[in-house]
Amino acid sequence: MRSEEPDTDARAEASRLPEYAERVLDVADLIPPGRVMTYGDVAEWLGEGGPRQVGRAMALYGGPVPWWRVVRADGVLLPGHELRALDRYREEGTPLREAPRGAEGHLPRLDMRRARWDGGGDAGDSAHI
């Protein structure tokens, strides 16, 4: 079951998901609040595809899952969704690094060293893939 219930149209679409996309979304559902996995981490977890394939699956089908927990490896917030994601990160207590004063938009980045989750152990561990 997805962490956020999609509306009826989204449910109908979800029943027609490609198998790989369904597997990507299942991994996104496993990521605990306050933690993240990179696109490459998800591909490695699945043992199939790569960051681009995971990103495509998330872009096309990721709305019903905690999409903000699947991120770029550099910790930069998802372009076009920065503020929505930032609200979620703050709500969940996801570790962030404040942006340098000269950074465009002054948006923080994810603190990947502390926020990255390897899919095992206690969600409070700072284990990495």
C-alpha cells in the first residue's frame, strides 16, 4: 500500500504500471521519514537499471509515493519541486545543509552523509549503500 492514497484515476493508472516502475515505487515506499536514497541507490537496490531509469519512473509514476525521499546524489533539491520537497524534509526532520549565502535561491541541500539510507538496519542508523 502506498504511503499516500492516490485518487481513483491515479489508482487506475497505477494498475497499468510497468513492472520496473512498480518496483521503483515499492522501494520509495520503504524509505523511512527523514531519510533518502539516491536514484542510483534505488537502481542498485533493485539490481537493475540505473539512475536515469529510476528518475524516469519517479517522474512519470512517483506522485502516489514519498517522491521527495528519492533524490540526486549531490543533495540538490529536485528542480521545480524544491519548496514542496523542502516542506516535507522539514516536517520529517531530514538532515539539511544550509546554502551558502552566494547560492542561487539560498535553498539548502540535503545532508547526504546523515540523510542517506541503505535500506537496512534501524532507520536511525547512518548506514550508506
